[in-house]
Amino acid sequence: DRGWDVMREERLRKAIELGLVPKGTRLAAGAYNAQKWDHLTEDEKRYWARAMQVNAGMMEAADHHLGRLLEHLASKGQLDDTLVVITSDNGPEYNAIGKAKDLATAAFEGTFMALEGWDVDYDNLGQPGSIAAIGKEWASVSAAPFHLFKFNATEGGLRVPMVVSGPGVKDRGFIDSRSQVSDIAPTLLDMAGVAYSPDEFYGRSLKPMLSGEADEVYGDTDAFAFETSGTAALYRGPWKITKTPVPFGDGEWHLYDISADPGETTDVAAQHASLFEDMKSEFQSYADEVGVLEQPPGASARKQLQAHMLQMSAVNYWYVPAAMIIGLAAVLLGLLRVASMVFRRRAA
């Protein structure tokens, strides 16, 4: 109920207190076009507070049912032989379907939701048929103290928690070491004792780190990269280059020392020009190897997604425009008949 501006600051302080980020960590500016909590009406505050409560409720439910699964494995005597990995595929979802401000998007989403039987009514949030999307403002809270959220190459879009437990995993508490999603497959194979060729994977096994044999599996000169729809990043040691397209970024490369500045508030490209160029060149080598397609000027992944949604809706709900066309044709035919009758009477 205190709102996203206050809670984002609270999340920063709590992350520092828990040792998850350095003491000097700062928050980046809010997301493009984000609403200020104090500028909302009382009804809007009430709605968005409920949406975040539902979000928290879903996490609580996930936690509860994961607990049921672990208890079931324990009752079968299988938990001691099970490796458990809990992580997220990306940062928090920021879309707020059904709450668009511009009329065109609102009309499209409203029609789509009506066809699917979804609603965003306050009294039904969290119940069957509802969508309680939290929007970019609460997503920024969920990602705090990192910048932005899903579909961006900032830390808020890429850095997520990972919890690993099970046989061969030493209880080390929080480990502030690098890993990436591509490490999971070789890690599972290695922990299970399955023979594999490390060259087949982009990632590396985290077994040395999980077993306590090593603090890192990536050295200061080792790099790994990400790219999707124009958002991109490359990590090397404490350094990270990243670019985020408009509207949430400027589409240009930036360099950050994320060991000291995980909030990505200070671009240090000018101070480390040689390193900056070298890392951009390394990303280009990655892009050439995996086949990254550079987006042309003015391209927008979001607009492309909307176009695909429109096409999908046209295919799935072809009968709606068909019925509208038939209805319109019937109305026009009726009007023609009336006009014809009027014309005949006047002629008589």
C-alpha cells in the first residue's frame, strides 16, 4: 500500500543488508514512462496494490507446492538422491495487459481478453479468469536493486537467483559467483555422473563451485554473452557491456563495473576505452558464431510481437470478423431493400 517508489528503495537497503550487493550500490533511474505512485488516484493505488498482493500470493503458492513435492520425494526415500535447482528464466515480467493507456492497444487487448474470457476487474484479481499483471513499476521493485526487468539486457533483466541443493552440494550459503543459464545442463550431467563432452555446451559445469572445490568456474578473462531481439550483453570478470533498445534504453553499448555498480548507474566506457572496444569485438565474434541477426533501424520486437498476436487472433477467431462481415452485409442488404421500396413508392 505504500507504493512502488518507497518499496524499491526498501529493496535496495534490504539487499545491501543481506550482503547480496555491495554497500555502495545505487538505483538507476526509473523505467521509461513509469508512473509515480503519488500521481495515481486512490482507486488506481488500490488496484495496483492488489495486483502486487496477488503476485506475492502466487509466489507463496509456488513455494507451498514446491514444498509438497519435496515432502513427497522425502516420503519415498528419494530426496537424498535428487538434485533440486530453482531459478528464473529472466527478470520480472513488466507488461500490464488490459491496462494500456493508448486507445488502439487498449481496444485490441480488450477484445483479445474478452474472447479469451479474461478480465482485470479489481474484485476478481487472483481468481479464475483474471490477469493480475504487475506492470513495469512493480517489476522494477521485484528486480531491485537492479535496473529494468524482463526482455532487457540490464541486470534486472538478466540477473536472477539460483538455488541448488542435493547430493554433492556443499552448504555454502550465498555464493557471489558468476553462472549462466547454459551452465545448468552440463552441471546436471556432471553431478549425475553422465559422460559428456564439454565442447558440446556453451556453458560450464558448476560442480566444482557447488562441491566447494572452487569459488569460480569462470576466470577474469572468461566471457559469455546474451542476445535477444536487439538487447545484448557480454560479461567478462567484473565487467559488462550491454545495450538496450528504445524505449527503455538508447540502443548503444555501455560498459559497467558490476562488481561495484550492479545497479548500472555509471557508464565507464570512456575511462576504459581499450577494454570497451575489446569487449565489443568479443561480442561480435560471439554474434558471428551463433548467427545473431542485427535489427534494422526502427525495428521493434514489441511491435513485431503485437503484429504476430494480431495474426494469431485472426486465425484463432476467424469466425468473429466473419460474423461481423455477414452482419454488416445483412444490414447493407436491408438498407438497400428499404431504399428500393422508398424509390418504388415515390415512382408510383
